[in-house]
Amino acid sequence: MDFLVPAAHADQVIGDDLIVTGSECVGVDCVDGEFFGYVGGDTLRLKDNNLRIHFDDTSDNTFPSNDWRILINDITSGGASYFAVEDSTAGRIPFKIEAKAPADALTISRSGRIGFGTAIPQTELHIFDGDTPTIRFEQDGSGGWAPQTWEVAGNEAHFFIRDVTNGSRPLRIKPGTPGDTLCLRDDGVGFGTWAPAAPMELETTAKDAEFLLDRTDGASGMLSATAAAVVLGSKSDHPLNLVVNSTVAMTIDTVGRVGIGTAAPTESLHVVGNALVSGNLEVGSSRGLKQNIEPIDATAAMAVLAALRPVKFNYKIDPEEESLGFIAEEVPDLVATNSRKSLSPMDLVAVLAKVAQEQQQTIETLSRRVADLEKELERTSPVVSADPAQQTGSGI
């Protein structure tokens, strides 16, 4: 009857449905009397040192036929332990769970929400961690572009975007930041407002609305709106320049001197070019503003007037217009400025006024002398009658 005993390792082909009403163990390490556990024990057990489930689709070319495999652990000594799904046709593993992965590493709720580190995701994507939950975006260079890695993360200190490749954090948001601190809309950017009324608007009431431009190795400037005024200025020891067409049109230097047409003003107001005043030009001349007040010597004033050399000329900045005046380097010291590069019109007016006063006194003195001489002449001269009858002569 030996012909009824199958070979030790002969394949068994079951031509009908196979129904196992108990538990089943598959693998070379299954033993007679395999214990599957009590209530809730295993229904199917794979027991081997090389565990694989292969889905071999034999469909022809007109039907999907990709093969898949479930892999359990590496088969080499010292290899990794994991559960993986392999695309056997392509030879890739698109899904892997490593051994000892934490509980709730990946959860998909019945509403479709995905949780990382949580069994109860509260949003479409919920990342739960005890220290700085992070999302990484890594470009590895395989597509022909330079490698670059970014991270988006948040913790008790701030929410931030980190440039991992270059070691910087270009964007940070601190917990407790007020609502609408930064709003980007199709009609503008709002700071402190959801409805900017301009391409860029800063709105606040708690403190002054201020833009601060601060270069760590240079100037610091600001534009501010306070409860009382709009303020534009420098917050460091640097001048404030107003630039038009890449050229400095006006400067306020570090001591408050204003230059128009010059970046290096030497006076409180220094203008290089023509100035038009459509109204009164008043020069402060109060006694309270002055000291060492003394009258001008008439002789000195007349000497200054005699030494002045009036000329006509064209300013280099406006060569089309002819002007009249004096050369600052040539005028006498009495009307010269400290720089010897400019003139004070009031100085010249004072000299002219003094000379005019002296001339007026001279005129009045001469007028009195003429009047006195005329009177004396009338008193001492004989009276000449116009009547011929009253005249006597040798003809009588």
C-alpha cells in the first residue's frame, strides 16, 4: 500500500474551495499542536524566517496586471525590521512601517482626517508631538536642481519657517501675536488691519504706528504717526536725505541744518540754486536775538562802499540767467562772512543805509550853508532899482 502515501514534499492541489473552520498556520516553522491563543487568538499565522505574501496578477495586457508583495523584515543578518508593501513589478517599496514605531504614528479617521502622532486628528492634517512638530520639504538634487531643504515648525517659543540648507529662519511668529498683524490681500498689504486702504497700510491704536528702517552697520530711520503728528526722520547719527531721480535733493544733517541742492549744508538753511519767495521774506532782527550792538562808523561804511566792485555774472548752476552783485572773496572784511564764500544782504543794506544817512546829513548841512550864504548875499549887496527915473549918472 506504499503507493497511497504521498512523497514527503509533494505539492497538494485542492480543486475546490478550502474552508478552515479553525486557525491556520503557514510556514516551515509551524508545529504540530500550534497554539493560536485563546479568545481573540490568531486566525491566520505565517511562521517562517522569510515572510512574504505575493500578489501575482496573471491578467493579459488589456487588464491591469501589476504584482504586489507584503514584506516582513529584511532577510539578511543585521537587517531592518519592518512591515512594507512592495510594488513588485516596479521593484519599489512605496509604504513601510518600521518596528517599534510609536503608537498612533499614522491615523486616518472615519471622516478622512489624517493624524500623525494622534488617534483623534482634529483637522484634515493633524501633527501631534511633544517637542516642535515639524514638516520638512527636501529637494535632493535628483531632478537637476540644487539641493534645498525647508522646514515649517512650531513650539512654545514661535511658529517659524526654517531654511535648513542655509541655517536661517526667515519667518517667525511669536505666540500671542495680535490678530491681523500681517494680512496679504489682492488690493494691498495690511499690518494690523484686514482691510488695507492703500497698497500698504499700518494700523494701530495701542502705540505709535511706526516703520523702522534699521541697518545694523549703518543708519536707522523711521516713519511714524503719533497721536499729534506724522514723523519722518533718523534715529541714528546719520543725515536724512530726500532723493529725487537717484540724486539727493534735500538733506537734514545730524545737527539739523537743511540743505537744498547740497548734501553738505553749512548753515541752518543752505540753498544751492535759485529760490523764489512769493510773499514776504522776513529776517529775524529783534534786539532780543542780538548782542554786542554798536553803531557803524560812517568813515568805515563809506570806505566799504568805495571798495565794493559791482559786477554782472552768471551762476554756474543757472548759466542762462544773468545776475548782478559782488564777489564774496573781494568785499571788505566789514561785510564779509566767515566763510568768505557768501554775502549777507543785510550787511550791505546796513552799510548803504549808513552811507545814505551820512550823505543826507551832508546834503542838509550844505543846504543850510547855501541858504545862509544867500541871506548874507542879500544883506550885503546894494539894492538895484528897476526904475530909470531913480537911477543917477553922469548924464544929468
